[in-house]
Amino acid sequence: MIDFPACKINLGLNITEKRPDGFHNIETVFYPIKWTDALEIIEGGYRPFELFISGIKVEGNTEENLIFKAYKLLSELQKLPPLKVYLHKVLPMGAGLGGGSSDAAFFLKLANKQLKLNLSTEKLTEMARKMGSDCAFFIQNDPVFAMGKGDEFERVNVDLSGHYILVVYPNIHSNTKEAYDGVVPVPPKKSVKEIIAQPIETWKNELVNDFENSIFKKYPEIEKLKQQLYDSGALYASLSGSGSAVFGIFKEVPRMDPPKTYSWFVC
């Protein structure tokens, strides 16, 4: 059985405070887009779990991969047959798109369906929260206003289906921890949820990503890329998450031609 783990962009991102547990409270809107990896689970084999990865090279051993951690969570609930898992990696890493989190969440959903584990959406979401702040979002994979560590959700009415979204990854791996170290948390004067309800044309002046100041100082080429999106006619452009991917929302088909060394996707 095959599925296609999707990624997300962040519509606004405010880092509101540092928590006693060392994490940060944020507010943002997670919006799913159809740039995907490919994931297949095959039952059988001589080992309990095998992971085969093609496409973009993924560093680290199997035990460090979030898919394996998802498998371990499932195996603690009930006995599983031997599994061979094939991941074709297309989504760039260190991009702020949640690709690794998506792979793990989609593995939970795919295994639940294929192996007839009968786990509820609520149980899958609970398990996904244990693997990372944005993993839980990908269980339902619908637009949400995210709070807390990014794992508390409220449905939000935002629909960009009448627009084109151009996502560009400038081949820079952004470290999330370092990105947080460069930010001073401040409660926003106006919530992301309030701004997102306004016309897209107003977002440019009000909808911000708090990571941009520190990321742009370290990587000025990313700031230049955002400006290129606006110069190409984007109604709104932003860093996604802690970067380094940048996206633009367009009314018409984007006319921008990113450098050949960059990865990009239009939906």
C-alpha cells in the first residue's frame, strides 16, 4: 500500500513566549500543500523492520529516523508483522516544510489502515505528538490555527485553492534550534488568526514570521529570494517555519524562474 506524505507552509508565525520546559509557545496557521514524498509499506521479511530510502539522501541511521520512531510507538501497542518500508524522499530537509514529520505521521496512518489496527484519529494524533511539535498536524492534514508548541489545533477557515503557491528551497539547511536562539519572544499585537481572516492583499503588511529577522541576517540570499517573489507578482511571500524555504501566493501563474540549484514546486 502506498501513500504520499505532504508538506505544509506556515501562514504567519509568532513566537509568543519561552516555556518552563525549554520549548516555545507559538501561534501560526499550518496550511497543507501537495508537494509530497512517496511511502510504501510491504508486509513480510526476515527482520521486524527495514527502511529503504531513495531520492534525496537522508543522513543518520534507521533508529534516528522519525518513521522508525513511529513504528516503535505502534509496536508498543500491539504485535506487528515484519515490515519493509520504502520512502522516496522528494521534500527538502531543513526547509521549514515539515517533511520528516509528515513521513512519520503518514506512516502511522498508512500502517493503521493496511494492518487494520483500528486506531482512532485521536489516538494517532496522541502518538504523533510524541514525535515532534508539528507531527500531529499531518494526521488530519487540514488547515489549522496552531498554538502551544505547535501541537494544539483549532480549525481555521482559510482556502487558497483559487491561487497559485510557489515554494522555493534555496538549498540551505536551516537549523531549528539555532533559529529559535536568534529570536526574542514577544506576544503579538494582533493574532495570526485575526489577520488570516482578512483579504490576502493585507497580509503583506501585517502577517509576519518572527524567524525572518534572524534567518535573513544569517542568510541574506533568503531575504533576496523573498523580495524576488514579490517582484514577480506575489500577493504575499514569507519564510515557512524556521526556513529555509520561502513561498509566494499568486493570483496568476508565477513567472519567476528560480536558480537551477534550487528546488521549487508550484501548486
